[in-house]
Amino acid sequence: MVAVVALAYGAVLATPHSALIFLLLVIVTLVVDLTGIGVAVVVLDRLYQRRTERQEQRTLVELLGSQRPDVADEALRKLRARGWLTNGVLRNAYLRGANLENAQLAGADLAGADLQGANLSWANLQHVNLTGANLQRTRLERSDLRGACLERANLTGASLWRANLRRARLTGAILDGANLSEATLPDGSVHG
């Protein structure tokens, strides 16, 4: 900017309309500089907003993993309100031991999530993506898993007593020691 002002000042001395030319050059220089500053401010603001959003997502996922149902419920409510249940925020989430009893998680994307030992009894898990999730020793009693994807999920020792698995996809799922008593299976039959 100093160079432009110096050149403009030199032009002032060389021509009869030099004051007007000098003023126009200064105005143009200021407009260009202010535009650059404005663009920088907008870019920095967007970066800050993204960083703040990612931090909020991490915090809510951490709170969702709480053993206190009131804390987990509030986190779930906020995640749902922001549309973060289905956009991948919960993929590979660490939710071991979470108390999500009665949770409304329909349509959530929990692929690869670690829910070992979590309580998902009476939860609405319709059409949830639990592909490759760790559900070892997870309580899923009376949960609604209709249309859920449990492909390659580890359900070792999980309790699915009276769970509804109608149309659920279980290809490659590990069910060693899982309790399926009175559960409705994918084909609609009830397990003995």
C-alpha cells in the first residue's frame, strides 16, 4: 500500500489534475485493502464456527455415553435437534456402559460404535446402522430393532430378550452366548 501511495503522490506532482488522481488512487487502494480484510474475516469466522461445531459434537457424544440417563437423554435430544444422529457424528463413538434405556435412536448411524455393556433396553432402534458395532454384553431387552443393520456386529453375550428383530440384517453378526429368548427374529418367527 505504501508503494501505491508513493506512486500516486508522484503522479500528483506530474499532472494538472494530480490531486484528483491521487485521491482516486488512495480510494481504490483502500477499497481493495478493506475487501481483502473483509474476506479474511469471513473465512476466519467460518473456520471458527466449524471448530466450535466439532467441539460441540465431541462433547455431546461424550455426554451420550453417560451412565446417568438424564445426562444421556439431554445429549440425545440435542444431537437429534441438530440432525447429528444420522450424519455420521456417532460413527465409531465410544459409548461403553452408556445408559440409553428408552432412547429414541431410530435411524441413527452408529456404525462401528463401541456400545459394550450399554443399556439399550426398550430403546427405539428402528433402521439404526450398527454395522460392525461392538455390542458385547449389551442389554437390548424389549428394544425395537426392526429394519436395523447389525451386519458384522459383535453381540457376544448380549441380552435380546423379547427384542424385535423383524427385517433386521444380521449377516456376519457374532451371536455367541446372546440371549434371544422370546425375541422376534428377522423372518417374523419368535425364538423359543
